[in-house]
Amino acid sequence: MGGRKTLDAADQLVNEARPGAPRQVNLRCAVSMVYHALAHWLANCVADVLAGATRPRDHGWVPVYRGVDHRQVKQQCRQGRIPTHLAPTLRRFAAELAEMQGRRHSADYDPKARFSKRDAVAFIASANRMLLDLQETTPAEKRALAIHVLFKERPGSF
């Protein structure tokens, strides 16, 4: 499922037509879906860079897409680890992705986690803006991001 479609589904969960506040389970699912929309964009980016962006996808594209290690991505994208040579849009994306991964973890695994409708709506809006901004990303910028998230930094690398 594409990133924008995932965000549309998250928005439907948050704004379901029923009286009262959205159910906590819907808010938790929506928060999780926001992360997955951003992660989907990244996995597409990495697969396109390594396996090619041509359609139909060849047999090597799906293993690359599925092979993105989300733990490695979070490690590389957490605050202070994002290299300044990445385009500003990609630096914002990387920071947002790491933040949303933490929120997704809480939404999916912490039984005490609670989310407000206001927060969920803000996360969805932010991710929508991010995906719009990412449409302008050049192939060279995508390649730089893919390299950053796939490989651990070694001393003296940069």
C-alpha cells in the first residue's frame, strides 16, 4: 500500500463517523500507520536506488524493499546522526521517521500508551506534508539517503 493511501486510511480511523472521541485503538492504529507510510516511502527509495526504478519491478526489487532493517534506519536517523550533506528535506524526513518509529513502537507495544486525536491528526498532516516535499527529491539525493540508512558510519567516514 502506498504512503498516501496509508495516510488516508489513518485519517479515516481518526475521523470515523461516530459520536464522541475516537477509540484509543483507532488512534493507536493511526499512529502506527503514519510511521508505515513514511517507512514505505523509504523502502521504495532504497529499492529504486539499488534495484532500479523501472516498471514492472524485476525480481530483485522486492527483496531490497523487504530487506530494509528498520532498527538500522532508526539508529542512523536519530537526532545527531543525520549528516549535514543530506538535503534539508531529507534531514527533516530522517528525523521525523525516527520520531515516528518510536511513537509506532509505543502505539503497537505499550499497553499504557495513549494518544489524543489532536496528536494523531498532527502526525498525519506532518507526514502528508513530508511526502509532498519528498516528491521533489532528486535521484542523487535519494541515493545519498539510501547510503546513509543502509550503512553504519565508521570513524573517519565523513
